[in-house]
Amino acid sequence: MSILNLALQGVALKRKDMSGLSEQAFEKLKTLSEIHEGANSNSHLKEEFIKSIKITQEFLENRTSRLSLHDLKFKIASPAIETEIDSLFKSILTAESQLTINDTTLVELRKFHKLKEFIDTHCQIRQYSFQICQIE
């Protein structure tokens, strides 16, 4: 069993409720893709959803920050903000102009040969993280 699974054993997570209208809209969204599309088409829903999961994110960060493996504490990184993601995507488009922002799975990304080569040489992919190594 992974350390993260052990750390969260017996833990129930619940997000904070949103306004009635946002909750009704959110209940209709069943998959992560639908949630993503719903957030993109409804900025109010997106803002409320981000606020509603903030406490859950803080709880998970707190719980994870207490973990260690071989006497090394786990590192907690803040999630990327939209401007950082947009900036990275614009950089990627210079090499792979056919790529779309919806190509998000590793299987989809591996279809782009230049990007695959970059990922293989400059990125570190783990079960719970994806890192781009700094290029000097």
C-alpha cells in the first residue's frame, strides 16, 4: 500500500457547499471532463468550485506535509495557476502547432513526436507528479 494511501486511511473528504444554483449545475456534471467543460463555460461555477475545494486542498496539504520516507519529509508544491499553464502551453505550441489544450493524457501527448522527445529528456513523470526539469 502506498504511503499516501496509508496517510489517508480512514479519512473522509468533503468539499464546502456552493450556492444553490452552482450546486444544481455541478450535480449534472458526472465526469472530470464534464466538470472541466462546465467550469470553462461558466466562470461563476468555476470560482465557486475553487472556493469549495480550498479547505479540502489545505487539509490534504497538511496531512501530506507530515509524511516522510527514509527520514525525508514530503515536499508540497502549490498547484499551477492558469497563467503559468497558458504560458507553458504557448511555449509548447512553438514546437507542436497541432497540439490543443484538450490533449492532456500521456497517450495523446505521445502522438506528438517533438513533444515526446522533450518529455523523455526533460521531464520526470511519477504516479502522483509531473515535473519539468529546468533547462539552463
